[in-house]
Amino acid sequence: MMAYQDLDARLIEALRDDARRSLRELGEALGVSTSTVRNHLHELEESGVISGYRPVVDYSRLGYGLVAVIRIKARGDALPRIVEALVADDRLTHVYEITGEFDVMVIGRFRSETEMNREIKRLLGLPGIEGTNTSIVLSAPKEAGDISLTEADRSP
């Protein structure tokens, strides 16, 4: 029974390492049968814990090396429409509704300062946006959004 303890978390961690591994390879790495991996994987997908398998892309190598964090002040009644417009913008990789002085924070990737400037001006033109504050990311010592899910990887 020891092999099944924390299996879903270990399966997710194994998939994050390499989602292209076969069910057999995953089973061998986790010490369980292929059918066990298949069943747990199916349950994780059905419950929405896993919603897709995507490549890890280095956008800076594709010319999108400028990363900006943009905080937005919005009029309250306009917030739902603003968030909808931000989510539809494919240059913005993250859209968060936040507390504090600003209402929304977005992270965007751009090819140049000119492109970023154009995007900020477009944002300022959206009805209900009262102002923005932008920071350019100078370096990203840690950018992956993955957290440890297994007990062995958590610090006390």
C-alpha cells in the first residue's frame, strides 16, 4: 500500500518533469502498474486538476524578451469588462484581480519597448481605466509557477 501514498501528487510531479512519458514509463518511475497510472491520470483529468499538456516555451528565444508587470486602477463598475478585455489580449500572459492601491495586475511579454508602449496606451484607452503603473522585469531568477506537491519536497 506504500506505493499509493501521495500517488496523485507524485504523478503530477512526474508529468511536470516530462509529460511525454508513456504510461508504462510513468508506472515504472512511480512503482505502480500502468493501469493504476491510467486510472489516476483519468481521475485527475476528469476532476479538472490536469487540464492539458503544453510545451514549456522560452518566449525570449522567440523574440518576446521584454516582460512588463502592469498594475491597473479601474472604476469599479467597469472592472468586469476591463478584465474580459485583458483576458482576450494574447500579449498578456497573466491577469489577476488584486487588493490594494490597484485593482488588476497583468504580466505581458513584448518584442520591444515600442510594442509595450503601444499596449499600455491601448489599455489607458479602455473605458473605466483610470491609470496604470508599469514595471519592466530586469531578470527572472525564478519564473516557473510550479509548487512542490509531495511531502518529501516540502520544507518543515
